[in-house]
Amino acid sequence: MLNLNLPSLASSIVKSGATTMATTTTQQCYVHPVVLFSVLDHYLRRNDNQERVIGTLLGVRSDDGRIVEVRSCFAVPHFETEDQVEVDMEHHRSMFALHKRASAREQIVGWYATGSKLSKYAALIQDFYSREAAPFSAVHLVMDTELTGGQLAIKCLQGSPIGAGAHPENCMFLPLPYELQYPDAELTALQAAADSSEAPEGFAVLISDMEQLEKSIDELKAMLERVTAYVHGVCAGTEKPNNVIGKYLMDMLAVVPKIDSKQFSTLFQTHLQDILMVAYLTNLTRAQLNIADRLQRIV
Amino acid sequence: MSGETKNAKPMTTLLNEETAQLATFDVSRIPKQLLPVLDVEKTVALTKVRVDPLAVLKIVKHARESHPTSVNGQLLGLEINGVLEVTHAFPVPTQLGSEEDMTNYQIEMIQCLREVNVDSSSVGWYQSTRLGDFMGQPLLDVQASYQASPNAASSVVLIHDTTKSEQGGNLSLRAFRLSAAYLDLVKKGEFGTKDLAARGLTFANILEELPVQVEGSSLAKALVAELQWPATGNGAADQLLAQELQRPSSFNAKLRARRLADRSAVADDVADDDVAGVPGLGAEGLLPVRSVGFLGRPVAALGLEQADVSLARQLESMGELIDEHVHDANQWMYWKRGEAKVRNARAQFVERRKDQDEVPEKELDAMFRPLPEPSRLDALLNTANLSLLTKAVTQSRGPAMTKMYMAQALQQDN
């Protein structure tokens, strides 16, 4: 998966054949984790007779339409049989109107579906969503909820017309490079979810900052031990050296800033004093509040 | 701060009427473990709150996007056997006109969600906060209206602190209910010193905190596992690392930008977000924020300057609250002195008139009437906010010191 960031190359990339529609093709897709969880939740809540669920993806695009950020999604009821497919468009429109009131920036950027294979009506639904997302092309996100091959494969696709005529059924889905974005706040939420899956009881209790830091430090120590063991192995000749890993480690170690030791110790001392002073003052305030509270109750 | 919260009581009453109109269904179709949900009298008290990762992510996303304004939204879920399960959450727009508009919005949203089988009973609401001092009269009013409505007697308010989550690397999500003591006093409408002492209401027990757990479905756990260790074949790990090398990590980019700025003749301030020289990324908000090929534990922001900025704001806020606290105390003392004066005057009057006939109590009361005691509620809320702030600051000092020592350990070998 090459990430081509240079705009001059973008136009020469042959992503789609001759397009009869005036749509700009998407080059890169960023997905927020809330979208993935939302899709799974919808899949778990599907009706008994459904095997697959679909919904709308909302997000923002860059001005030239080449970069899409999928920020949220909502479910759309649909019904498909051997011969026909029905999508509840009323629901889609009303949900979109409601969502627009809460977050004005988000627009329709595509749709999602679950399942390991594309539905045979995917082309038709893609056509519908392309019209909704006009003048840009619609992104199609597929999550393999059946866990084929022991993985939960997530794919981003883009429809491009093939064949002689411009029929909506003639559509080929091409893969779209995507990246998952983890804003800092969501990272903590995902960490809580990850802790819940690792804990033996199946749930994670929210812990204090200090305990969380302790866990981070433990993990950091374990990582350092693994890396040190590997480096020792390479130096001793027992492990096969890997240039990429070596360069990465070198790059990482270069990040440690070099500060003159005297300067650093002064910085350290002053900062430590600040921390202790703040802690002392806040404890003083708390003691004062408690005393005032007790006095009130006596009176 | 939380001036945008609106009263949502009419929504739940309207929803009750709607549910009553639904056709009665066969009770035997409900699985056994869900039968306690029909416990209408709510005899089991709430012990904890279990939140689905989806609801958490939606709350976090909404709070982060509207930072620094505080926003709120609805929680949906079920209460089973004293455990409140929150399965879904949706934001409520802040610019809604009237209360009716907001109620209608919530009803429409719940109806739409019901069509895709999302739990349609509201179990509370959430609010985001900035510095950690979320206690305010509007919050208490909204929560009181939620707890008063019969169908939502088990509602909680979830408070999420965005800045604290981002900097501490620890999800800050707390669940609160109003205590019985506070609700009693609200009903009576009096918040004098004697009333507070009688019910034992202090700044610490206006709100009761409930423990929060995060638990996801098995499929969600599979997804998290997939995110942490993406399926890699042979050499795919190398590819991931090679990509990492090419991609400017935010730290490297800042360092490079700063070095460039140092060398240039006119050293402009390099803004934190200025990832200079990354072409192909368009409008703001589309810059990749820590995009990595896999999910790792959030190492708390080791940038000490960021934490200092929010600490400075917290201390400023603390100073203001302390001023108000002192002001409230002075007001009360002033009233107390006035009351004492009136009492003294009355005693002297009785003393002087001892030789003459007794003046009836009622006349005395009419002649010497002290001012009524000012409500202590505002002072109480102020103290509560102050206590929340100080607790947050104290708790952040421990990790701050630890990180300092970590930085020192790195430097010691140089």
C-alpha cells in the first residue's frame, strides 16, 4: 500500500477507467475508530432474517475531494432477497438531517456493509450513494463480521464504472488505501476497551491516572527489555540483523534531546519545586474547605 | 460553563405516553435474564454503570470536536439488577432554540434509532467538562428532572473530561447521581445551615459517584485485537516499520520545523500544528493525528509544557473560586452579625420591660424581625467545585513527578 502524497502524481494515477460521470476520485481515506464499533454494534442488533447490514458513512473531505475522513456513521434499515433489494431512504434522509443539526460539518461520504463478500446489489447501492455524495465519489467500507480466516478484515473500496455503457450495475470496486486515525482522547477510550478484553472478568474498571501510568511504564520496560535482548543477540551474532529495524531503532534513540547536565539539573530542580509547591497549596486549600465545612455543621 | 443544558423532562413524559400506546406483548417471549428489566418499582438500587465502548467513543468524539465548549447528549440503554448498561449515546445540538425543539429532536432520534433495534430507553445524559469543575446549578436541575421522572428513576450523568483524558493517558469518565439528601432539600426548597446540618448534606455528598466499567461485546473485543495486532504476513512487519520511518512522526516533524526556524533569519514562532512540508494534505482537520498501523497503549503526553498550560488554567480557576468562597463566608458572617444584633436588641427590650407587664411573644417577633438566612446552596456548589478542582490538581501531581524522574533517568547516561 503506497501512500502517494504528492499532488502532481495524483492525476497520473490510473485508479479508474474512463469515467462518464464528473466525479473526483478519492486517493486516501482516514477512518475514525467510532465508525468501526458502530458498524459492529449495528451488525449485532440486526433482525433475525438479515445476514448483512448497511448504513451511511459521514465525514469531511479535503477541498479537492481527494482525501476523505470518515468520522461517523449511522445505520439504515434494508432488506434484500434473491431478486430485489430495498433500502429505507426515508430513514436515511431523516437521520442525516438530525445528524446535521448536531455536527454541521459532516456530509455523506459513502456507505458501509458487513460480510465477507460484496453483496450482489452493491453496485446499485453504490450508485445511490454516489448520487448522494456528488460531486465526489462514494467510499464503500466493508467489515468482515463473519471473521473468515480468523481476522476481522476491514476494506475500503471505491466504485468505478466499467464496460461500454454507463449503467449503474456496471461497477467495479477498487481498493482504496485507508488509515485508522487515533486522536489522543479516543486512544484512551480504546485502551479501556482493550483492557476490558484482556481482563479475565471481561470488563475493565476505570483506574486512576497513577495506576494507568504504572501500566504504561511496565509495558515500556517490557518493550525495552525485548529490544535490548534483540540488539544483544544481533551483536553476538545469534540473531539475523534486519536493516529496517536497525534504522528505526537509531531514529528512535536520536529523539532523546541532548541537554547539558548542569542545565538539566537546574531545570529539573525548579520544575520539581513547582510541582511540590502546587501540591502543598492545593492540599492546604482542601484542608481549609474541610474545616470550614465542619465548622458550618457545628453552628 | 454548562449554561447550555436544558431541561429534558418533557421528553421522558412524552416517551412514556408513547410506550403506553404500544400493543401489549407476550411476556413469555422475554429471555429470563432480562425479566428484571420489567421491575417497574425499581426496588433494586443502582450499584454500578457498565458502558459499551461504542457509547464511550461517541461521547469522547463529541466532546473532542466541540472542545473547549462543554456539550451534552443523551444516553440509551437498560438497567438490569442494579447494573446500568449504557449501550448507545448521541449528541444533542447546542444551538437548538426552544426546549420543545430539543425534546422533539430527542424523540425523533430515539425513534429513528429504534428502527435499527437500538435500545430506546433513556438511562441518563452525558456532559463534557474542561477543567474538571462541572458542578453547577443547571447540571443539578437537569439531573433532578431526570431522576424525578418515573421511567428514568435510574438515570445517571456521565461526566467526561477531555483535557484530562488526553494528557493523563487515562480515560476520564465518571458517573453521578443526586443523593437522597439533596433531593429532599430541593423538595423543601430551603438550604439554611440548620437544614444542611440536619440532613448531613456537605459539598462532598451532593452527588453520589458510581463505579464505571467498560465492557464490550465479543465482536468488539475481536475488533480491538485486530487493531492492536493487524494481520501481518511475512515481511509485513518490515513494511510497517519502513512506513513509520518515512512518515514524519509528530515529534520529528516539530523538531525539524524548529531546527529550520532556528536557522532562518526571521525566527517565526512555529505553531504546534504546523507540520511543515507535508504536501497532499488539504484543509485543516485532515492532518493524520497519530496514524499508526496498529493500536498501542497511549503513553501519556510526556510533553510537560502542555500539562503546564492546563495546570495554569486550573490554578487561575481555583483562585477565582477561593475568592468567591471567601466572599460567601463574609456574606454569611454579615447576616449572622445582623441576626445577633436583632437578638440582643430583643433581649435588652425584654430586660427593660421586665418591671412592666409582659409583652406577648408575637409582638416581640413583629418588632424584632431578623433577615431570613441566605441560601447556602450557591456557597455549597462553589465549595464542591473547588474540591473537585483541587482533587484533580493533586491527582495530576503524582504522575507529573514520575514523568520528571523518567526524563531524568534518560538524561543520566549522557
